[in-house]
Amino acid sequence: MASETNLGAIHAQSRTEAAAKSVFPVLLSISFCHLLNDTVQSLIPAVYPLLKQALGLDLGQIGIIALTSQFTASILQPVVGLYTDRRPQPYSLAVGMGVTLLGLVFFAIAPTYGTVLAAAALVGIGSAVFHPEASRVARLASGGQHGKAQSLFQLGGNAGTALGPLLARYVLRNSQPRIAWFSVLALLAIILLARIGIWVKDHHFDKPKSIALDAHEPAAAPHEVHHMELSRKKVAVSLAILVALMFSKFFYLASLISYFTFYLMSRFRVSVESAQLHLALFLGAVAAGTFFGGPVGDKLGRKLVIWCSILGVLPFTLVLPYANLSWTSVLSVIIGLILASAFSAILVYAQELMPGRIGMVSGLFFGLAFGMGGIGSAFLGRLADRTSIDFVYHLCAYLPAIGILTAFLPDLGPAKVQRPQPAAS
């Protein structure tokens, strides 16, 4: 009996070691797929002028297209995450990307406004399926470095967001049917995500809350993370604080991403090309800053990263509305680098608050990111129409002050990772 137990432990250890060897290739693959997915997502705003011209749409109808895509993704992501927590679907990533591919084809051939809305909904559904499950895979393949894995995953997405409009500029060339060329990116992602699904099944991560094969084998992921136990009330309050921090981060980002070019053109009388260059520098800083929050959180704790990335950016946001053009460019890069580090830390912190609901938490926070970004852009745009773009930037400068709420988060500290020990002979 003892020998059978030892044999089962040896088999479990060998599977754990095999999974560990697969960590980095899987992380790179899922990050690259995130790049492909968000490249496709960022194409939608780039094709608005083509659709407006081809179908004779007004700006209100364009806004409905944006709302359809973002609202679909925001609402469905927590639902998809909750479902896959209970019934993991290793091939859902490939299926979701297939829905996105179908949406791209619809965009390319859309003869009517209704078809365009259907295409936007399909892309939103594909995004809703992709983000929570892909975030789960990144955590499974993290080797215990959950923050670093999420940062690498987010880096791929932010790089894709910056890359999409650039590709659209050189590929579309004012031709709606050329949108179909980007289905090649979706097809490549489907192939890679199918292989990732095979990895998930091979390592038995498709079992809810367990990868055990039989009663003698340990029912745990290759690396277990243990934190202090919290009451339900404390968890609920902590989640509410994280949502408030998300509001602060994404409303401020919306002011820069959506209206930075208009702000520069209004305040400094720069050309459109110059304003776009400053925006590109800011987006590059956001992409670079995305990576740092995760590894630092793994070593020093997520709460410290949240403190520094939200409240720590406040002095720079307060100075920005009063700076000249050169310092505005420098400050925007600093703000992008610091503020971008927050999301990975917030997401992993939330996952550690609710360790049995990784998919639901990922879907909820990705959904909030989509939703708050869209709502923020719409609200701030309307506010700028009624006041001025300068007023918007003076007002938004105080948003990072909400970071003071971080003081009320429990200090989980750096994750204490327990690795499986070799079986005694």
C-alpha cells in the first residue's frame, strides 16, 4: 500500500514538473493571443470613418456601434467567467476567437447598419469569452508568479491595442472589404488557442477546482498560494474598494486616450500629426508600464503596488494641466508608466480574495475595464462639450486621490507559494 502511495505521488510530481516546464511557452502563447485579440478589438474604432462613409451613418449611430461592442463584452465577461469556474471549457478560447473572426467578416461585407451592429456584438461576445478564460490560463501557467504572469498577459493586450490602429492605417486604405484581411490574425489565434486548450486538458486543469485524477493524488495546481482567511464582509468591502480604484484608473485613462489629442490641439495649437505622436508616446508608456506591477507585487505585495500606482500618480496628474508642451509630454509618459501598473496588481489581488472564483473575478474586472472606459469616454466628452477640454483635465487630475481608499484594503502581503515536495522514498 505504501509503495502504491509513493508511486502515485511520484506520478503526480512528474506531471507537476512537466507542467512547470510548459509554463513559459504557454505564457508567451497566451500573451501573444491577447495581442492578436486586442489588435482586432482596436480595429473597430479605426473602421468607423469607413462605415460612416459607406453607409451614410451619423455620429450618434457610430456611438451605438461602440456601445454595442463594449456593452456586450462588459456584461457577458463575468457570466462567462462564473460558468467556466464551475465547468471549465479548455477549447472555449478557440471557439470565442472563432466568433470574433465571424464578426470581422461581417464588418467587411456589412451592407446595412443592422449588419454592422451584429458584427460589433459578435466581436464583443468573442472578447467576453476570451478575457476571463485567458486570464485563468495565464494564472495556471504562472509557476506561482501570478502577478508576473498577469502583467505579461496584459502587456500583450496593450501592445495589440496600440498596434491595431497603426495596422489599419496601412492595410485598410479606405476600403471596407479589406477588413477581412485581419481575419488572418484571428485564424492564427484560433490555432494557438486550440493548442493551449490541449495543454489545459493534458495537465487536467479542465477540472473545477481540482486536477486530481484519483483519490491518492494531490488535488492542487502546481503551485498553491496561501493567504490569510477573510470574512465575507471584509471580502465584499475590499472588492468595493477595488471597483472604486478601477473607476479612478479607467476614467483618468479615458481622459487621456480619448481626448489627449484634442487637449493638445486646443491648449498648444499643435497639428493633428504632432498630437497623435504625443498620444503614441503615452500609449507606449502604458504598454511598458503594464509589465512592472505584477513582478513587484509578487515580491513586495499587491497593496504596495496599488498604493504607488494609483495614489502615487496624483502629484503628476495635478501638475499636468499647468505644464508647457514639453513637460506635458514628459508627464504623460510618467503617468502612463505608473498608472498602467495598477491593473495587474488589482486583478491578482481580487483573485486572491476569492481564490475559488478565478474566472468570475477575471471576467468581472475585465468587464469593468471595458465598461468604465466606454462610460468615461462618453461622460467626459459630454462634459467637455458643455464646459471645455481644459476643465475636464483639471477635474480628472483629482481622480487618483481615490487611491487613499487603498488604506482600507487588508494587507495580504507577498504570496506565500507552496511547491509540491518530493515524495519520501
